[in-house]
Amino acid sequence: MTSKKRVGIVLFQLGGPDSLDSVEPFLTNLFLDPDILPLGPAGFLRGFIARRIARGRAGLVAQKYAEIGGRSPIRALTERQRDRLAEALAAQMDPVVVIAMRYWHPLTGEAVETLRRGGPLDEIVLLPLYPQYSLATTLSSVKEWRRLYKRDGTGTVIKTVESYHDHPLYVRAVTEKIASVLRQFPDSSRVELVFSAHGLPMSVVNKGDPYPKQIEETVRLVCNGGRATVSGWPKSHRLCYQSRLGKQKWLEPSLHETLERVGRAGSKEVRVVPISFVTEHIETLHEINIEAREEAAGHGIETFRMMPAVGDSPLFISALADLVLRCAGTGAARA
């Protein structure tokens, strides 16, 4: 009888503070990352600058976390995804699924140690929970993994899934979530569909980052699928970006500008789709569902709805399982 292949699966995520006291150290870790805060020749000052920025922003950011429950829900939600993924893979392999957060616990080093303590593995699959590839997310997480994971001479094969922005099951998962909220509108065809993705500095985009093109492709596929399968799919949609930080130029238009334009155009019903987020955290629960909601009301928008993240929906977990199976089996998992 052939034993199942034992595969370590590392879920990369950004992470988030698990208490108000951890907001400042979380922000410090964030700004210590050169892929988030490039400093060029001033890189030797990174520690000082990161701590100073974190200290200056911690109060305001902590207040926002206090308004959504005093902590980020991202760890608990990612643990739920981990458990569902392990269940989905159990029939085909012996999965050892761990979480590697980039900026807060469980950190990448903790994930490495968990895998080491768990015994020998046939393969390791690195699976970012960022459907669209970016130098600031996927690459940053992979670089941190490479920095901390030291090969132990066993010859364990490591494979990386880099992007799945166009995976049919992921696209269907997003379409399904949108459809579930459209049912709340009397005439969903009149709803203004606003896709909001996490922003990126143009300095990163100009290095050849594929993120904006992949976001655009995801939106195109979701809308094409929605028009073909969902009754009353909105006639128009917009794509914008959020979470701008600092004074440098970022991807445009911003969520703020877009809501103003929607209101000026006379639209009264808006449905915001956080397209680059697969779990809820401060960018969805506060930046969209509190701040953007208040802005929308100020622009005359009467009905505002936010799509829940795909989370551990069966379709999304099936997409992740398919990626792992292809990667572990053939190495061709759209990586």
C-alpha cells in the first residue's frame, strides 16, 4: 500500500495586531520591510525611521482597531482557511498546513519552526493568500521565507504558487459573493459596482510590478462571469485603489475620489467589492465599512453595501486546494 505524500503548505499573509498594545510593534515590523518602505541610500537609517513612523501613527491606528473590536481578525480567519484547506486535501495527501504572517504572529520564523518540529516532508508548497502578485506582498513574503528557511540536507522540494488572479474557482468565489449581496437591492442592475484593491506606490509599479494588470484582469473575469450567470448584474463598474500612505504618487483613482464621482453622477446605490482581500481586516472593516460608508453618505449615496471577503467559502478553498495539488503533483500550479 502506497503511503500518501507528506506536504508542508505555508500560507503567507500580512498579519495584524492581536491587541491594541501590539499595534505599534506591528507597524514597526511593517516599516522595517524595504519592500514596503524603500529608502535607497538612507537604508542604514531604516530601524530609526521605522520606529519613528510607527510611534507617530500608532495612536490613530489603534483607535481604528478599537472601533472594530480591539484587534485584527486576520489570524482567526486565516486559521479557519488553514483548517478547511487541510480538510480539502486530506484524501489526496498528508497535508501539514502552517501560517506565516509577514508582520505579526505567527511570523515566518514560527512557521519554519513548526514545520521542522513536525518531521520530514516530501515537499513544501508556498501559497500566498494574495491572489494577485506584487513585489510588496508575494515577493516580500517569499524573500522572508528564503531568509529564514535553511535547507537541512534532506532534499525537500520547495515550490511556490506566485499568482492565481485568474483561477476559475477563485473568480467564481468572488462572483458568488457579489451575487449574494446584490440580492439585497430591489433593482441590482442599477447598482454602481465599485471594485477596491489595496493601493501600491507608482515607484513599485514602475519597476514592472504586475499587480495592477492582474487586478484589472480579475475584475474583467469576474464581471464577464457575473454578466453570464447572475441575473441583474450591474450595468457598470469602476476600479479604484485604497490604503494610500505617504506623499508619493500611488495607483489611481483612489476610493475617496471614486465615491465622490459616483455621488456626483447621481448614483444612489453602491456595492463595494474589496477585490484584493481574501479575509476581513482593518482595510475592509474600517477603511471601507466605516470610513468609506460615511464618505458615501456625504456624497448623496443612500445605500452602501460591502462584499464580505471570500474567506473560507467552499469555492475559494477549492481553488487553494487545486493550486496545491497541481503544484505538489506536477509543479505546474499556475506558479
